[in-house]
Amino acid sequence: MTIKNSLKTALSGLRSHKSRSLLTILGIVIGITSIILIMSIGQGAQDLILGEIQGLGSKTIAVIPGREPHGPTDIAQTLTSSLKERDLALLLRKENAPTIKEIMPLVFTSGTAAYGEETYAATILGVSEKAPKIFNLNIENGSFFTEDDVKGKSDVVVIGYKVANELFGASDPLGEKIKLKGKNFRIVGVLPQKGQVSFFNFDEIALMPYSTAQQYILGIKYYNRFIVEADSDESVDRTVEDIKSTLRASHEITDPEKDDFFVQTSSDLASTFKSVTNVLTLLLTSIAAISLVVGGIGIMNIMLVAVTERTREIGLRKALGARGRDILQQFLLEAVILTAIGGLMGIFFGAILSFAAGIAITQFAGLNWHFTFPFFGAFIGLTISAAIGLIFGIYPARQASLKSPIEALRYE
Amino acid sequence: MPIIEAIELKKIYKGEADASSTLALQDATLSIEEGEFVAIMGPSGSGKSTLLHILGFLEKQSGGSYKFNKRVIEELDDTELARVRNSEMGFVFQAFNLLPKATVLENVKLPLMYSAVAENKWDNLAKEAIDAVGMMHRINHLAIQLSGGEKQRVAIARALVMKPKVVFADEPTGNLDSQSGQAVMKIIQDLNENHGHTIVLITHETYTAEHAQRIIKLKDGAIESDEKVGHRHKADEYLK
């Protein structure tokens, strides 16, 4: 029998048991749905994070205090005070790091911003006057603070769109004073709606000179980060090496293993996050894949029932000239069609759910989420589900093909 | 040259213990010429169905030799057996064995699907066979919607569609009332007389058997007698 006619025969076999066929493939549908959902959300998360890292620019380098974390338990090591004013001065000297174009120290904490009765939980970020350039910020209302403000530790602040909205509503916040950690700060600028840039949501931010934040907000003498910009893409690696040797000399470290800081480039960060999200996606996908195995066993079970039920039909077909191969082909095709339909339904539901999840994330988390349809996931899902049909269908199909025509015809 | 030539056919069904083995057929020797209409008769358990199954390649004998259309069955593998069954034999069963949720046309086309006949000829061949049994008016009905007599006529059309040399009919009237049974016998007789099909019919009713030219009687797995029918019944006489 030709494949085309086997296909027709298999389809009519399935059509005669519509609701049972549908229930049978439910396991496959759920499995593929979850795989598509996980892969789509994983991809979305990765795109989001990578987009933020790339938002910083490929020439941006971060110097972070503490030992480079090698696992989740290492995270505490980053909270140290190793980056000092002296380090900043050394890095600013051209002979130490000639390819550094800009360098900006950074401190951060969170705190409640208050204006009259209104309060808002903001992220307080201490930066230099170079922040608008590095973070690509455009101030439409007011202006950013100046180098003099940084030097003089002025009590000025630039607030994010959401902070301004929550505290002042429709009225103009420019020139008004807000309270942060018990101290008054004069608002000199308001950021337009901006969203997430490099791990900071600039809509929820209060920007002030780092010197001011160190002294009045945090009471520290060290920095949480240096943000460095190399003068070209090619000089990024050299800049990293210069930073390392300068800081090692400054900290009197001879063994690189004992570094009390680490340097991260945008591409480092991107690849780290890529591998983290990939591992997570893979892990979750594997869990979802278990349901496919369960679904496959369900298919096998039902196919065995179908073979027994249709013993007479098998016998008749054999009496009329069907070879064992024809019967095998027919039942195998039924199983594969069944699982492939399950796969398609799974892809459909998975796409709908991940699209809905994307909308929900954008709505409720305020992230700039992009829905991506995982074509690779869809391809894999369809292949896997068809393969499950083959693997779990072969045994029942073989049982069917081995039936002797007369025993099959006698079966009541 | 006989189309069916069986010498000392034996069939033993092995039970769990040696003692429980049953001898369903012992030393059955017979030969059937092309174009003959032979009835095989006997009470239930006499081995007539077993004999038909062996003659129709549906099961293999335990001993003896069997030649169908010059081919020795022992020398054929399953694929070749399937091919001969498909192209040279037609089967009509007591329980009709139609696919219940397929139409008359689809049921009759079934043997063609397993054959080497080109697909563009299927419809015409099937319609020809359906016409021959007078079922054209039901061609698109599902098999479950038909009466017993109609079902058996469709089953005969299915047996005919490949224009087989031999039609094996296992109690074709056993599930039918006498009127429909007679209509079926008329078709079978017509196939033999006007279309040259060799017919091997199994029945336990003498009256039905007497539509054939020759009756082979079985008892306890052995051939008891093999005689020509003196006075043949003509199915159309009864119908008139």
C-alpha cells in the first residue's frame, strides 16, 4: 500500500475515535505547550538582559569590588570596600591607562524619597556629571548636575519619571526639595520616561553626585563600581589589562588569584547571562520533557487497546492481501499522526500562553519585554512529538502486524 | 489442470498439554478444477472451516501438500501469500466483515489498496463490482447502515473486485433470512456460471449446498464423501 493511502487509512482510523484520540494526545499537548512556553520566556528574558547590557555599549567596562563570584554562594564577596579614591586617581592618569576615555565612580543604595506626605521607594544612584553620556540620558526638564556639584558635594538630585509622578503629580517638581535619608535635596532635573538601562530602572531613580551620596546618604569612602569607557572597541582588552595592573599595584597584590576586585566587560556580562539563562531554560525544558515521556506511554497504551479492539479489522485486511508491513505502517502512522497533531496543538497553545505571559510581564513588571516565537523550539517540539509517536507506536504496530489473519478473524 | 490440488492435508491444533491436541483435519485429499462450484458440507466441528482456511492461505496445514494454481504453498513466504490472496482469491465471510464506518465504495476498494492496480482505475473497478451485485444505489452509504443481505452483497463485491480465480465463501447465508440468503446464492451462482469464477462454498445446510455442482462432505476432520449433485437448485427459480 502506498504511503498516501496508508495515511488516509490511518486518518480514518483516528477519526472514528475522535474524543479518545484527543484525550490520548493531551499529555503530548501539555508537554509541548510547556516546552514552547519555557523556551519563549527564556528567550525573552535573555533578550531583555542582553538588550540592557548592550544598552551600556560595547566599550563599557565595569570594575567591581571583591573577588569574582564563581557561584551563587560567592555573592557576598562582592560587597567589599576595595575601590578607593586613590584607585580612581591612579586610573585617571594617562600613563597608567592611556585607552580610558571616560571613568565614572558609582555608588548605589535604596531609600525612601519624601515630599510632604507623599513617599516613594527609589533607587539612589551616586554618579558623576558624565552619567548622561554613559547611560544615554536626555534631560528635557531642567539640567544634569555639573562637575562643580560633584566637587562641592552639592545637595542636588535628578529624579526619574515615576518618582516625579508619584511625589508631585501634575505639578512641576523643578526647584522643589525632597527628603532622602533625612536630608533635603533640591531637584535640578527630571528624567523623561526611560525604563530599564543596565540593571537600573531609571524611572524609579534619584541621581545625585557620588560624593554627596558617599558622605550624606551612605557614609562611606569607597565606591561600589567604576564605570569605564574605552576609547575604541579594539582597545577594550588592553584597557582591562591596564585597569588590572594599576589596581593590583595600588592594592599591592602580586598573585592575580588574590585580586580584591574584578573587571567585567559588556561581552563578559552578556556571555555570563547567556549561559545562565541557557542552563535555566535547558533545565526547565528537561523537566517539561518528562511529561512527553509520560504522554508517549499513554499513546502506547491506547494504541495497544486499539490493536486489540481492531483485531478483526486487521485479520480482514490481511485476508484481503495486506502484508504485515502494510499493517505496521498503518498503525505506526496513526501513532505518529496522533503525536504530531499533539505537537502542533502544543506549539499553538505554547505560543498563545507565552504571548500572554509577555503582555503580563510588560503590564505588571514594567519591563520592556519582547515576545519571541521560538521557531527552534517549535521545530524541536514537532520533531520530538513525532519521534515519540514512532518510538511508542512501534511496539503496538508490530503486535498488530504479527497477528495471523485467521486468529484475527475469529476474534470476537 | 486443477486449480486446487490438496493431498492428505492435516491440521493439528496443539493444546497446552500433548493430550489436549486436537486433530481438526486428517488426510483430506481433494482437487477442484477451474470453473467448478464446490460445496463443502459437514456439521460444526467437522473441520470444514479449517479446510477452507488452509485452501485460502489463511492458515498453514500441519501436514500434507497443497498446490494452488500450480504454486506450492509451502514454498511461499508471507508476502507472496498475501499477494496471491489479494489477486487470485476472494473471500466472503459469514459475519460479512465490512469496515462499519466506511462507505460501500470504500469497503469494496479495500483489496485494490493492497494490490498493484493503478489508483486511477480503482473507482471504476469498484463500481463495476458493486454494480454486479446490484448495490449501486447504496454506493455512498456506510456499511453499518445496510441490512444483512445488503452487507453480504457488498462483501461479495469486495471479493470480486480483483477478479479472482477462486471465491471462498464461508457460510455466506448463515446470518441471513432465507429471502436475502437466496439472493446471495443467486449472485454466487451467477458468478460461477456467467463469469467463470471457481467457487468453494462452505455450508451446513443441504439445501444451500445443492446449489453447487459437487458436494464434499466432512465428518470428524476426514472426507466422508465427494459426489456430484444430482438435482441442482437454481437460485432464481426460488426467487420467482
